[in-house]
Amino acid sequence: MTRLSARTDASEASRSEKSDPEQADDASLDSLRIDKWLWAARFFKTRSSAAQAVSGGHIRIADQRIKPSRRLRRGESVRVRRGMQEWEIVVIGLCARRRQAPMARLLYRETKDSLERRTSEEARREQRDAAARSKRGDRHFRRDRRQRRAQSRGAGDGISAQPLSAIDPLLPGTPTDRPAAEEEGFEG
């Protein structure tokens, strides 16, 4: 075996180890930055938004406010608040790379209390939205007014083919649309 072939074999082996999609958990990691883990677990789309959430106090470990550089370990309890949703999770795995969503869900386990709270809050939000939709059923909105106005003008699709002077006589038309009397002796 020549030196060149040995080097090529070694580089191919290292490439295949790096691109192994079956690894959801990096077994060699014993801790990982919280902002990087939140990004890899798909709680946030970018690592910088995860760091902002941590700095803003939206992420807590054991009910303590933390910094983005805080190292996270397996078994720690994390509270994540993003918008109207809040998760209480236990870290099961650590992964430094962002993976597909099904693999990312393997990195944590949501507590039963958190799951119940989220589902009940979602049901309340749905009821509130349904009530709001039923209340505004008789109200007139801008789009509805435009459609009614267009229908009263004779154009059903909302686009009027009539010149503006025909729709509203107070609007000035083009010089060819005006009567000759207006052009000669009208002083305004």
C-alpha cells in the first residue's frame, strides 16, 4: 500500500464518520452551550435568536435565569418560553448539529404537566378565536365595503371599467370628457 492510498483511505473514513446521519446524539459530548442546544433541538430558527431568548430571560434552567454561554448537561430541567407557548422539558441528549425535526425531538422529553398546560391553553385560544370570529360576523370590514361598492357600480370583480368622471361627477375628467361650455367660460 502506497503512502497516497493510505492517506486517501484515512480521509474517506473520516468523511464517512462526519456525515453519519444515524447519530442523533453526540455521545462524546458531556455538555453543550444552551443557545447551541436550543437551536439544534429546533426551538429557535437561528442560534442568535436562541441567544437573545436566553439573555432576555425566556429560558431558565432549574428556575434560574442563565446566560447563553451556560453549559447544558443531560438530565437538566429547562423551561422554554417562546411567544405564547411555554415548554418544560428534560434534556435527554446533546447534539451540536441541527438535524431533522423528528431527530431533534429525541434530544428532550416534555413533562406531563407542561404538555397538559400547553394543550389546555391551545384549546382556550381556539375558543377565544372562534368567539372573536362569530362576533365580527355582522361587522363591515374594508374588503367587504370595497366589494359592495364595486357591485353597486356594476363591476362584480371589484374592478371598475368606467372612467372616474362617470363614477363621481365632481372628479375632473379628461379635456375630451368635459362639455365645451366648461372649457370656455368656467372660472374656478
